[in-house]
Amino acid sequence: MAVATVFPCLWFNSTAKEAADFYVTLMPHSHVDRVWRSPTHKAGPEATVLTVDFTVAGQRLPGLNGGPHFSLSEAVVHVLQFDVVMSLGPVVALGPPRPARSPN
């Protein structure tokens, strides 16, 4: 079985690129790796930033422009990246997400 790389994904309204540009100035070994833009042949604004891959102090962090319904918050999404294509059977078998419970 391939080993997965796990990293958090930061969600923004529409400022993922600006946030990445800021975050990479805070610590050494930080840089913007890649900016993913919308295709120019699709409807909507041309070359809109969809996601930004960046590294802060060696930690990989993708930023996602999720729109006004998904703004940056205390929520964290963990991304699992595998070196090979794998079946999602065990992941799908977990079922739909459950509502979060209050710690109180």
C-alpha cells in the first residue's frame, strides 16, 4: 500500500492567492508553488484563481477559493495525496459526514 501525504487545505472566499502571497513572507523555506486558474474557455471571469499550492516553513498548504459560502474559519480539511491511484472503496464505505458535536 502506498504511503499518503496528509496536509490541511485552507478555504477562502476569493483571496487564496493574496493569502498565500502573505503567508510565504512570514517564515523561511516558504514559497508559492503553483496557482491553478479556471480555464479560459469556461463561462465566468477568465483565469480566475481556483486554488493555490504554497509552502510555509516546509509545510505544504493548498488554498481553495470556495466562494462566499465557504470562508476561512477554524474548520480544517485534511487532504490525502497518494503516489499511486487507489480504490476509494474503504473511504466511501465510511458513509456521509456526521454533524459535529459540541465539546460541552
